[in-house]
Amino acid sequence: MRRLILTAALCLATPLALAGEGTKPHASAKAAESCGQHMADEAKYPEQLSRTLTQVADMYEAHAKWVGTGDAASKAEHDKLVQLAQEHRDLAQSSRKMADSMKASSDLAAAPHKGPPPAELTRAMQNMLAEMHTFAQMLDRGVREGQHDLQAMKGPKAGGSAQQGTGGSGAPAKDMH
């Protein structure tokens, strides 16, 4: 279940990546880069999202192989994991496309912005930053939980491999979903 929550959080990152991390104020005298250059700089977020989603897909495919299709329950889980892997690959491709589009923005000329930023932009940025903060906390928790799960999969030996159904230790495997 934790992996599904992490996956949902990753899916939410795509629109957040458009706005970037702490967007630089346009009114600043120090802000020499154009909005297009800033968008291009922010392409690192959908690029990383794409790499992460690809790894999640790889993990789902490996899990599908592990569970196999030996009975009805296994087949149902296997098929769902394969479906989720493909959906993650599709989203990774979309994220790569967004990163490419953002990079292509680098040659946009600096456009004049009328007056101070409007209240709507300020509210949108405040909301975006709050969501990004929540997302960062979720990712941090997901990484810690995933590291714990990985250690449990390895069993008592540091390099041991988990056996199907036993977690590698002879005891019943912890649910890794």
C-alpha cells in the first residue's frame, strides 16, 4: 500500500514540476534570466520524475516475475503489476516530453510583465509551495519505508536473496505491496 501512495505522489509531481522550486520573483533586480530560461532550468524535475517512474516500472515488473502466475491470486497480482508498470512507463514518457518542452523554452525572449505579480499568482505559488512541501515529506517517508522493506527482503544476511514466500529467512514474507 505504501508503494501505491508513493506512486500516486509521483504522479502528482508532474504538474508541480512546471512551476519549479521556489520560482524566482520577476520584479527582482537580480533576476537576469528570462521566464523561458527559468522553465528550461526547471526541466530537471520532470527529468528526474521520468527516471524515478521508470525505476518504479522496473520494480513492478520484477515483482510480477517474482509472484508469477501459478494460481488465480498470483495471476491477478501479476497482471495488475504488469499493467501498473506500463502506466508508469507511459507517465515517464510524458514527463520526458514535458522536460524536452521546458528545455525548448530557453530561447524565449524576456517578456515584460505588467505591474507587480497579481494576487492570483501569489496564491497559486503559495498553494504550489505547500503541495511541494507535502510531496517532499511523502517522498522522504517513502524512501525510509522502502529502505526498511529492502532490508527486510534481504533477510538476516546483508547480501541474501529473498525466497518466494519466505522473505529469505524461512519466516513468512512481509507483504511488500
